[in-house]
Amino acid sequence: MLFLLSLIPRAMWNNITFCSICKLSPNSAPLLLPRLLTLNHVFKGKCKGFFSNSKQSTQTLQNEGQKRTCSMLPSRLVSSKAKYRRCAKTYPVLDGRVLSLYRHVFEENLRNSEAVVKRYSELLELVSKGGGENAILRHTQRNKKLFVRERLKLLLDDESFLELSPLAGLNMPYGDVPAAGCLTGIGKICGVWCVFTANDATVKGGTIYPIGVKKQLRAQEIAMQNRLLSVYLVDSGGAFLPLQSELFPDRSHGGRVFYNEAIMSAMKIPQVAVVCGSCVAGGAYVPTMAEEAVIIDKIGTLFLAGPPLVKAATGEYVSPEDLGGAKLHSKVSGCSDHFASSEKEAYECVRNVISTLNYEPLPDEVTEHDGPLYSSDELLGLAPRDYRCTLPVKLILSRLLDGSRFQEFKADYGTTLVTGFGHVEGHLVGVVANNGELTHDASLKGSHFVQLCSHRSIPILFFQNTAPHAAEPTSISQAEAHSNRLKAQASMMAAVACAAVPKITVVIGGCYGSESYVMCGRSFSPNFLFLWPNARVALVDSRHLTAVPQAGDSDSTDESELKHLKQRLEEESSAFYSSARLWDDGIILPQNTRKVIAQCLQIIQQQKYQVIPPCQHPVIRM
Ligand code: COA
């Protein structure tokens, strides 16, 4: 594992990786070391210590667990004298010991985790290089611009940020588009959480691909749903012309970004843009629709058609600077509101603009809380390789919740769904977690519990590991059970869709068919949705396919056709395939899950501190 972590380049330590979330400085190495050693231990299969024969009492276990957690976690996460104002210390403690009878499954999961984590690290390394070394050289040496990740360092507070969907755009039908050509995420500026969208001009001049449009629209959706102000770093040649038909005319195509900018402004969500490169055509509208824009001298240009087009149309040569440079837009056209003589000055200017927004940063109070009693590194052995390797979900919860404490709801009813309350870094949450097939009873219980959370304004965490189903019932009684289950699932779907509270979904195993909707899949608009790298996302599990469905009565049993279809299904259901297409907000490592969830809960909370006066119109620029 040390080897694997060494594969992750420094630049990516500000990713949704383990290191970013813990925000490790070189000085934190001693804190990191025990965790790495444990992980190393886990990967090497030396896990004897945490397999249990269940004879130990929960109290002993709790004491041991507490000691162990204290020695492993960075000290700020562990409370010595906790203020249990809201974090009920009396919630029962989950028994998170992994029984020896689960050992072989645990080890099988671990082997799989090792492979997928390695692939994850390799892909992250690939995208951290943007359009590649030559393109970076051209960008930094010839065009004298900062690489997009350097820009973010200057823009954001010196704290960890949450990068969204870094693997979007890989292996698309039209080729690899690293990070979809633009970085998006949520970070703090002057203490306020902001969504950023930053073009990476090393990827085909920052031009917008269909997947890039999707990524920008998702960032805006997050900004609207969570009321986060937005910053755009624009360095883009506009539409990637060879794919114009997939980018231009439709509702969710490029124009929607500009439409959203107006709607967001009317919603009183401020937006600031920096013209930090060439902003041509579509790229030019983003800053001109923003509420305030900064342009950088000799680097930023803004026009609908560049010098080559002017030459073709009029025969006249005009330099980019004269056609749409910083001086022109600051002094003549008024398209830009602030002139910056360097990149550094521009990001300082944005930080100043943000401090004029009269936006309240989150209060600095940190609720003290306990860490879980069990090591989060062991989640790698609990992350199911496939559905057959699923272990009881409470083992996972005991590694995510504060003090491994959980106030379970309807513990003995509909046990294939676990519901209850707990805390994540001091935030009260409702938990809905698959623990087997989503039966009739489990769905009714889920529906009841989700409504409770909604009534009490408690954010809900969904841990999704849905069971793949055989396509058809084989008897009348089975058909009856199916239709009853369907009715109960429909009731839970309605409860989930209408619950007016923040929802965060983590796919910890399978995301199959209709149960994924019930468990707040992407189409049910959770505020955030993340996948573990072992996750499988598909309508059906390839192993359940016994024939190729055909029109008419008979299905084809052609062996080679079936094999081909299964292979395709298998490929298309990997977490990497999903994340490349932006069906989620990114892959997170199991051992980072608690940190990512806590960060999202904090981000979501920001809207509590905003005063939102009625306002029906956007800021219309001159
Ligand atoms: N569509 C498709 N590819 C484009 C593109 C576009 N709109 N704009 C640039 N590219 C490609 C270039 O062909 C080049 O590809 P390559 O690396 O395979 O050779 C790559 O992006 C980088 O372009 P390059 O011109 O070498 O980089 P640069 O940093 O010097 O300039 C731009 C970048 C965007 C300023 C410049 O390419 C440009 O002006 N492009 C035209 C923009 C335009 O007219 N857009 C209209 C959209 S409606």
C-alpha cells in the first residue's frame, strides 16, 4: 500500500484522495504513518488482530477500540473531553468485530480493493497531468500561464478542498479528455465555501467537449442546490468544434451554462469570473454573464471570433491584445470590471471581491466528537468485490460513525435495510443502508424512516449496495411477492424523492436496477453521490443474464452473442466507467469516506447562515 500511495503524485494530494481530506502537511507524517502501517497490514493479509471469535465483551472492545482509534487518528479528530451537546453519548455502540467465519470473504474483498485502488491511483496520476507534458510546457513556457492546479492554490484558502469527478472524460467514445477539460470542486475562499470551475487549457486549448458541458452543469447544479457562490477560471477556446452537434442546440448543452448563470444570479448566488486565457466564442459568455469579472493583462483575451477569423472575413490582421485584451475590455468595452497585471494579482482580486459579497462564513465552532472505534482502513476488506461478498453493513457503519454509536430504528423489522441515527464528525445524520435484498418490509421501514428525517430536518446518508435480481419470477407466489415489494418500494421512492433534506449517497457495492432509485441514486438528485472504487453500476448484473433479450417471444441463447453482451455489461458496470461519464460526483476511497461525508455536511450547512431576501432578477451587466 505504501507503494500504491507513492504512485499518487503530490499534485493529487489535493484531490478527493486520502491525503487531501486529511490535509496533510509534511509535518503530519507521524500522524499518517500508523494509518499507513495498518493499511499495509491489511493488504498483506496480516489481519489476525481484528478477526474475532465474538467472545470479547462489547465494553472491553469499546475500550480497546477507543485506545486504538486514539493512537491512529490525527489528534484533532479525537476528543479527550467531548462536549456532548448534540452527540448523544448514550447511543448504543455497534459491534464492529469481523467474525472469523467472514475471514475468507474479507480477504477476497481486500484483494479486489488492492486492484481497484491501484487502478484508481494510476488514473488519478494520469489526469493530474492534464493534456500531457508537452501541452503543459506549451501552456506555461510559451503562453506564460499557470497550470490550472497552481491557479487553484492561489485562489483557495490554504485548506483541503473537495475535487469533484476528477476521472470524468476518460475513455470516452471520442477519446480521453482528462478531467473533462475542466476542474470542478468546492473549496473555501475567505472562509466561505465556493464552487469553482476552472478550464484546463492544456487539454485541447480548454475547448469544451460534451462531457465538459455536463461537468460544468453539474457544478452549477451543486451551487444552486447548496447555495454556494461560484468562481469560474475561464481559459477556453469555446466549443470543441468536431463535436458541435453534441454541444450546441439542446436544452442541456452549452447554452445552459449561461442560462444558469442568470438564474443563479437571480437566486442571489454570486458568481465571479477570471479571464485567465483565451476566451473565445462560448468561452467568452461565461465571464460576461458573471456578476463581476477580472481580466489578466497579456494573458486574458475575450472575443467571439479570434484574429484568424477577422483576417478571413476582412483581410485585416489584428493582434489578440488589440481585438480583445485586458486593456481594451477594462478601458473601452467595459466587459471586465477589474484589470490585473499578473495571475497572482487576479486571484487576490477575486478573494477581495468575495469579501465584499456580505456572505457569512460558517462559524468556526468545531463540535468535538469521537472517532469510530474501528479502523477505517478495514473498510477495504468490507467493500464487497461483488454481491456474494457482502458482509453485514453494520460493520461498515461502525467504521464511519462517531464513537461507532448508532441509534437504530426498527432494528428487528425489515432487517435487510438498516436505518437509524448517528453522527459524522459531530453532524447528526439519518442512515439508510442496504443489508440484503430490499424486501417489502424493508422498503416500508425505509419509507417511514426517511419521512422521520424529513420532518426533523436531518440530512440522510444512503449507503447503497443493492442486490442484483434474476429477471423473472418463477412461480405465482414469487410473482405475488414481487408485486407487493414493488408497491412498498414505490412508497419509499416517493418518500425519498420528496424528503426536503440534504441527501448524500455513497455506493459501497452494487447499484443495480430500480433499487438504486429507492436508495437515492443519481436520478433522485442527492446533493452528492460518490462511489467506492469496487462499486458496480448497471441495470442488471451480467451474471444474471442467461439469454440475450430479443423482440418477440423467444430470447436468443446464441453463446457467443451472450458472451459478448456479458463482457460489455461487465465493462460498462465498473465504477471507473460510471465516473468517466459523470453518473456520480467521483470515486472516493473507502477509508476517506467519513472525511468526505463530513466535508459535504459542512458545505451543505453553509446555507443555514445566509440571509436570502426575495429577488427575482439577476444582476444585468452594462
Ligand atoms: N475545436 C477543436 N480543437 C481546437 C479548438 C476548437 N475550437 N481550438 C483549439 N483546438 C485544438 C488545436 O487544434 C490544438 O490541437 P492539437 O494539440 O491536437 O494540435 C489544441 O486545441 C491546442 O490549440 P493551440 O492553438 O495549439 O493552443 P493555444 O494555447 O496556442 O491556443 C486557442 C488555444 C483556443 C486560443 C486557439 O487554439 C484558438 O483560438 N482556437 C480557435 C477557437 C475558436 O475559434 N473557437 C470557436 C468555437 S465556436
